[in-house]
Amino acid sequence: MAAAGNEWINGYLEAILDAGARRRGERGAPAPALAEASAAAYSPTRYFVEEVVSHFDDRDLHRTWTKVVAMRSSQERNNRLENLCWRIWHVARKKKQVEWEYSRQLARRRQEQELGSREAAEELSEGEKDCPDGASALQPPSAADGDQQQQSRLTRISSETRIVSDDEDEAAKDDRNLYIVLISLHGLVRGENMELGRDSDTGGQVKYVVELARALAATAGVHRVDLLTRQISCPDVDWTYGEPVEMITRPSDADADAGGGGAYIVRLPCGPRDQYLPKESLWPHIPEFVDRALAHVTDVARALGDQLSGGGAAPVWPYVIHGHYADAAEVAAHLASALNVPMVMTGHSLGRNKLEQLLQLGRMPRAEIQAAYRIARRVEAEETGLDAAEVVITSTKQEVEEQWGLYDGFDAMVERKLRVRRSRGVSCLGRYMPRMAVIPPGMDFSYVDAQDLADGDGDLQALMSPGTAKKPMPPIWSEVLRFFTNPHKPMILALSRPDPKKNVTTLLKAYGESRHLRELANLTLILGNRDDIEEMSGGAATVLTAVLKLVDRYDLYGQVAYPKHHKQTDVPHIYRLAAKTKGVFINPALVEPFGLTLIEAAAYGLPVVATQNGGPVDIIKALHNGLLVDPHDAAAITGALLSLLADKARWLECRRAGLRNIHRFSWPHHCRLYLAHIAANCDHPAPHQLLRVPASPRAEYAGHVSFRWPGAHVRSAVPRLGKADGAQEADLAADDAACSALCHAYAVAGASKVRKVDSIRRSLRMRGFHCNLVYTRACTRLNVVPLSASRPGALRYLSILWGIDLSKVAVLVGDKGDTDRERLLPGLHKTLVLTGLVSHGSEELLRDEDGFLTEDVVAMDSPNIVTLAEDQAAADILKAI
């Protein structure tokens, strides 16, 4: 049948066919007998389906196997089995190869991270030993010290983290003057009738940012909130996504008198206007979005200055610019740099974590992952956000430790040392890392009916009886209750996607194997929507198929509900139903990044059982309304459920605790924490003077870009970290004649003697240094300059300083150039590429082979980019402009 070495596969496949025949003959046996036999004997059928097919998530493989089972011809069956064997062998071999390559790369990266972290920590510790009381370090830092943020920005507004009380909140409403900018670039964003779930880009993040904008606008001290997103005008989506401005919160009376207050969705065009692009295709259009956002924010700042002060006042610049997800984080970083205002970011989901998960699955090699998901470009955008961010908003400690810890720009140990040194007034030796602030997402509890909570201890039968019911039952109740023989028993509720990571099968096994639990409660599984399992994606189909088989194995008919359909508006009614039965909500996921459903369940008075891995740890700690379990331990799950369902006093205690503490996850509480963290951790500048043309713009610019410049502290590190393996530090030597206060210049012995820009930048980030690096002069010089110092940045700076419309600017570049050339091409300006202008560039030293591509940075087919032939006349150049 198959080649030598694959006999074990043949054996399993033959055993599957034999076991299938035996099981068909045993269907008349009682369910308990089958369960006991299953537990006592090894099942090759179960091994194949659960460990091979579901692990590789190959639907065609499963279909082939089902066809083999049905075959009658011995020869045809043998041929099919041989084909199936080879396919399993190939998939397994491919997976092992991907796993090996990934483990090798991961080990190398971790070693480099540990080295960078150790070096930074040792140097910071040495500084503390030299100055134990911090006395000498309290002297004002010089330019050479590298602590330039104290020179370019004033001291932060407030260094005290304090939660504003409701009384203070009311008293402060007359002093609303903050302007906050939120950015969420991808997906379909609108204030009402959100199309959540329409595609992978329009999900929870859209709901989050719209609700955050509304909540911030309603917070004391905030005058205006702008949520910037992409304008989409194409027949594939509703016309509302093409509207330039949408008011989502009306201004208060005081704001209305001043003008311009409230919350708004502002849609800015970037890229092809007649196409709705997925987030993976937006990367080359980000510079255009930055330019348009800069123009919008500048106009609003001027207008608010006039409206709030009666004309002639300084502009009201953003109090903070907040980027959501990697693409918006990059936009926010460039905007904050141009305007010299604080920037914060929220990852929502992270590229390095996504890459790790995809490589662990083993289905796609790194090259295919890069092509499909643009992961390298996404990761660099997240690192760019970390370079500029003063605060990173996270939902859980797990996100900080296990996800952001994968990034070059954040190391928990180094960040703690830097925080201690800043608090003591000690120099940070040119190093910086952002502060991680754990603030759980806010929730809108206005839809929770207070009468439902008051009636929470009532009898479900009274609600179901037509003569005594105060209002008709929601349709979803009937859809769920029709599954149960006894619908009055307490309900165990699980609500999630049909994803293997959600671990629903372990819950079902725990329920099926506990007679006490089955007698005490019903089980309801809300697992998305389905029509035909055969037409669903591999992972979802595998989970749902396993659920149906487990229901059959344990004979759970009449005790388990698994409705095919539900609407988003049904979800509150499902929670209400579980609470009316004095039930329990459970989230048994293998890992749960946050756990929003736990908060939703608590809002309806449901005690909870949740996985001990991830966000639920913080949620249960705050709410005190349930128990944590090991999701791999079915016995622990059973015990936790029984402890809440069988002990009514404990159930009531957890219910009341959850309702008492749920305000900690409300939007008002979230916004007060949000503003407190920003006030405590962000350096806010003086009123901006960019709109006044200074006597010397070039001195002005030097002060603007010096923010976070590590100065002399990074100078000696570059030759050591920049030389290639086997090269000498002399091959990358400082060129003193070309150096200045804001530029370290190094002579390069040859392109083969040095590392590429992204490699050096990675090593510097791991040590807390954030710089802009440019190879120039045909790979013979490396310039290290401040993070904000770049040619695109200078262009944006001048556009604000002199009021220039960037769409009327033309930039001339060669077809070859320095390593920053590609960043100068895209944007709102016109770019003319002159061929033959430069014979040899430095772009070969830009990125390693596994980095992203130029097409992820600039769209060369943009109408703003024109390539001219070498022999074209000056008149042709003017015509192109």
C-alpha cells in the first residue's frame, strides 16, 4: 500500500475501518457501557480524527478518509489509502520542518533579547551604584547626556495617579478643554448599526473605539474627541462610510456655547477611493493618511483655539493621540512626532503573537505567512509605535508579560529600572521604554434591565407561564429550552466561537462523565451560527462535529442545547435566561486574552467559572464572583461547577459580589483611569508655537527633533552592534568631522562589513535606544540621528510651520538612493523619480531577507508617483508636476 516506514499509518487506517464496523454493530449498547469501554480501551478512530485530522485542520484529508470508509472495491480502497498515507506523511514532514526552522529562529532571537536586556540592566545598575542617593544625577542634563525630552517638552501636567470621584466629575464640567484624537484605520467604522462580524476587519475593535470616543467625550475636562478612520466610497459598502464627518455624541450645553465640542468620526481618504481594502493591503497608503490627518488636526486645533478663547488664542493641540492596532499606531507615532504631543497605543492583537501561533500550527512556512498576513510589516509598525508611545494601554497583565514581552522595544525588567530612575530624578542614560497601563475595556451596561436584576431570584416557571408572565418570552428562550427534557434545572452556559482553543469539548466531557452534574443542571452551548457543518471552515467544523459526537457518546439528549442560530441582540436574553435558572457561566478556553463574556455574564448576575490562563485572572480578582480552573483538568471543571450550583448560598454570594463590583468595568471608570494614566506618564509640551514663524526655523527644528535623542550614550554602542559577524569595530568607525550634536556619523569600510539597518535598529531597541539610522553615500557612511529626524518628518514639520498644502509639494528623487529613500516616496505630495540620477545607492543595506517588501511601504502605481526617463526634458518635468 505505502512505502516502507509508513506501516504505522497503514495499521491505523486499517484499524479505523475495523473499529468503524465494530462501532456500527455496537450502537444498541447502553451509553454508559460505551463510555466505559471508550475510557478503558485505546481508540484508533478517535486518535486519527482528534489528533491527526483536527491537528492539521485539513478538510480534504477528512473527506478522503470518509470516502475510504464507504468504499466496497478492495483495489480502489487500497489506492485511496496509499494516497492518504502519503498526504499525512507530507503534512507531518512539512509541519516538522516549519517547527524546526521556527524554533531555531526563536532561540536565536531570545538569545539576542536576553543579551540586550542584560547589558541595559547592568549599565543602569552601575549608574545607581555610582549615585546611590541620586544627588549628582539631579543636575540638569546636557545635550550630550541624551535626556532631551526635558529640553523639548515641559514637565508633565500631573504626576499623581488619582481616580476622580463622581462629585469632582460634576464640578469639573465647566472646565472642558481637552482635545483627544483616536485613530482606528481599518474596517467599517460608524456610530450606529455597526456591521460587526461582516468581515475580519470589522469586529470588536470597531465597537471598542466608537464606545471609547463617546465615553471620553462625556468625561469631565474633555471638550472634543475625533476618531479618525479611512473614508470608503465604493458600491460594496453602505454610503455612510463615505461621509467625511459623523457626529456620534452631541456636545453638552457648555460645549455647544463654545463650539466644536462632542465626539466625531472623521473619515479621511487614503489609497484607491473606490475600493474597500483589507488591513493587509493598507500599509503602502499609511503616509497619505498621516498627511491628511495632520492637516485635519491642525485645522481643528486652530478652530478650537479661536472658539474657546474668542479668537487670536494659541491652537488647542491634542492632549494625546491614541493609535489602535498596528496600522493606527504607526499613524499616531508620525502625527505625535510632527506635532510634539504625547502618543499612546493599544495593540488589540499583536503581530508577533500571531506569527508565533501560525508557525506553531506548522501549516504555513514563514514566507507564505508574510505574503498572506504582511506580518513583518505589521510587527515593524508595532515597534514604531513602541518607539514613540509614552503609554501602552493593555487589557491584562498576561498581555504585558506574554505578548508585549516578545517585542524589541519593551523589556519588563529594563522598563522597571528606568521607571525607578525617573522617579528619583536619575538620568536614564539615553534609554527609554513605554509604560504599560493595564486598564480593562469599558462596557455599556445601559441595556441591562434593573428589573431583571431585582427579579433575579424569581422562578423561571412564572416567566414561562402565559397567565403570569409580565411580558412575552424572547424567541431565543424557546429556541434554547426546546432542547431540554426539564427546562427548570439550572443552566451551565458557554458562549464562544467554535474554535478548538475555546476548549468546549473538555467542558462537554466533564459534563458527560459526571452523573451528579447531569442530574443537577442543563448545559447550553452557544457556538456561533451554522447552516451546514460540511460547508464550514476546518476548525469550526471539527469542533461542532466533536460536540455532536460527544452528545451521542454520553447520550446527553434532553440535557444539552446547541442551537444553530442566534442574533447579536439575542445574547443579553441568553444571559438573562441562565440567570433566571440560577445557573453559571463558564469560559473554559485554553488561553483567554481578556474575557469580555465574563463581564457580560456578571452584569446579569451570573457567577462564573473561568480558565486560569490569561485575562480571567484579573477579572475574577476584581469581581470576586467565581472560580478559576485548569482548562485541561475536566475533574477541576466539574468540581468548580458543582461548588456553585449545589451551594445556593455561595451562588448568591458570587452573584451579589459580581453586581457590586461590575462598575469597575464601566466606561466612566475606564475613562477616569485612562486620563489619570496619561496625566501621570506623559510629558505634555508647552502651548505649541509652530504656527508662529520663528526667527530661526533651523534652531527651532533642532529642538523639535531632539526628543528622546540618546546622545553620547548610544555613540559607542553603534560600532559594536553594527558590525557584521567576523568584522572589526574599525570597519564601522566614528567620523568625527561629520558628527554634530544631533548626528553620529560613521565611516563604513564596505557593505559586507556591517549589518543592515533593521538589524542594528533591533539591537538598539533591545537596549532601550530609539534612533533613526540611514546608510548614505553608496554604503560608505552610516548616520544615526534622532527618532523624529527624517526627511518625511521635516516635510511635515515645514507644512505646519509655514502652512504649506502638501498636495502642492513636489519631491524629486533618484531611482536609487539612501536607505530612507522609500519612505520619501509615498504621501500626499507629488513624487518625481528621476532615472539615472544616481549610479549606486545604499538600499542593499536596508532589510534582511525575512523582512517586509518595498511594496508594503509604497505603492509605485500611485497617481502621486511619476517616473521620468533619463533623457526627458525640463518641460516634461514641469508637466508631470
